[in-house]
Amino acid sequence: MFFSSKKILGLDIGSSSIKLAELTLTNTGATIDNFAFIQSPPSALSNGEITDPLLVAESIKSIYKEKGFKNKQTCIGLSGTAVIVKKISMPEVDSKNILEQVRYEAAQYLPFDISQVTIDYHKLSFKSGSPENMDLLIVAAQNEFILNYLQSVQQAGLKPAILDVNSLALANVFEINYGKTSEPIAVFNFGSTLTNFLVLYQGEVIFSRDIPVGGFHFTNEICKNMGVTFDEAESLKITQSQQEAPEETRTFMNIALDYVTEEIRNSIDFYAATSNGLSIARAYHTGGASLTAGLIDHLSDSLKLSFEPLNPFINIHPRNSSLSGTYMQQVAPFVSVVFGLALRKMGEK
């Protein structure tokens, strides 16, 4: 993956929360120098897209100042339907002509106008198809989508240094804690409105997709069927396993569970159809919505896939007592992406 000895500020702008982190690499992993977590301003984001850059900028600025961050060079994580990550195979070409060829190949796959996107690529170290071809991981994002992120960061007084993708940041965190895998491993980051799904194999991301499901779908199902406010529905979702919760809450949770599971299954099936027989051996989960009661057990049973929580603290440790072990364990499901962003290297793809 992509690690750096020079510190950079990781910034994860999510639909439900904004996270900042600074890490320092060590001989055995990394230390957490600073970390901050703040709720995202309501209605400022939708499915990974920033709809109000100024509101987001104010939130970033306030938590940056409150927690005493110093570094302004920022690695920004992107995700959502405006971002596409795809593995392609194409004939070997001279390095100076790769980007032009990538743009040509990408135009056949992307659901948006090629003139309105920014494209980058990473050449994979192994070949899954014809020996005459090379495998590339291409990343494309709509320019307007990128601009809103850049505006938010700049208006917060920070300096955008790297544009990254959340799924690739997850790969960073997985590798620094678990090492390279000899078999395909799936990682799911269950967020509020999106689930990042990636497959890792031999130190490379061989598949990545953002699935438009998350914790919101459970809350929304309760809200629309029980005639309660969204905040009341969120409270019912959290307490639905307790005895005093209305019995019908469980019914609507199950409806959402079935829907989310089917969407996850469809994405796994799509991976299987394009993976040249590289079957997923096991899966790791993280993200706030992974705490939703019954979700992981239901996925494991329905998909016949072994899930375990991704532990971001195997080789990443707090530097000082202000980041207590108890606190870090409480936020463990929320930190993987921002830690991965903070591990990125200036100037490298």
C-alpha cells in the first residue's frame, strides 16, 4: 500500500461524522498523534457528496482548532456514486502513453462523460489474465464532486495535498495491521448512507465498490412505517433489542436487513463474476453502521461468509494519555478510513 514517513493530516468527511487524524510511522506500525471526531452538519452531505461546502468547512475548522492540529497538508478521502474504482486489463503500452490509453478504456465503463471526470490509475503487481496484458486499478471522480471537497478544505484553512479514495485508505489500515494476504479478503466499511466494499489480494486492491446502503436505511424504514420523526426512529433502532422497544420495530428492522443483505449479495456476485476464480476467503467489517443489531450475524448466515471486526489498533497505538485506550476502543469502528488517509505518502499514486 502507500505509507509515508512524513506526516499528513487525514480527513474523512462522512455523511454522519467528520474525522481528522495525524499518525507517525514507527518500525512496528504507527502512533496516533492526534485524532478528532465531530458530527457532520445536517443536510450538508448526501450519499458521499458535499451539498454545502461552507457548512462542512466550518465544522472542519472548528474541530481542527479545538483539538490543536498543526499540519495543514491534507489527504482527503472520497467515496460515493460520483467515484468509480475499477480493475481493468489492457495491452501493455509504453509508460508515457498509459494515461491516454486508460482514458480510452475508462470511457467504455464509466457512467459519466469522460470530459467531466478526473482519472488516475495504479498498475497492479500481478496479472490475472493474458500475460500480454497489464492489470490496472483505475480511479475516476466527477470534477464537480471533487471541487466541492476542495472548496470545503480550502475554506477551512487547510491545504489539499492528496485526493484519495476511502476504499484504498481502508486497504492501508488493513495492511499495516494484518499484513499482505495470500488469499482474497473482503473488507466492508458500513457507513450512514454508503458501504465501502473492497477485496484485497497479495497486497493489492483487486475490487472496490461503494454500495448505496447503510445505517440510514434501517432508521428510514422505522421512520416511514411507524410515523415517528427521524431522530425518534434512530433511537428506536438503537434500543430495538431492549424489552421496552415496540415489537413492530423488529419487523421493520428485518425488512431493512433483507434489503441491505441483498445489495451486499449483488455486489459480491458481481465481484465473483469478474474475479477469474479468486473466491473471497473471509470478510472483515468496520464502520458505525456495523454496530446495527443483527446486521453482521444476518450477513454471515445469509451469505455463508465468515465476518470478523477489523481491529485498527493491532499495530497503531495512541502516543499519549489524552487518547485513552477506553476512548479509542469506543471509536474503533469509525477510525479505519481516516487512519488510512493519514498513512498516505505525498506525491505517490
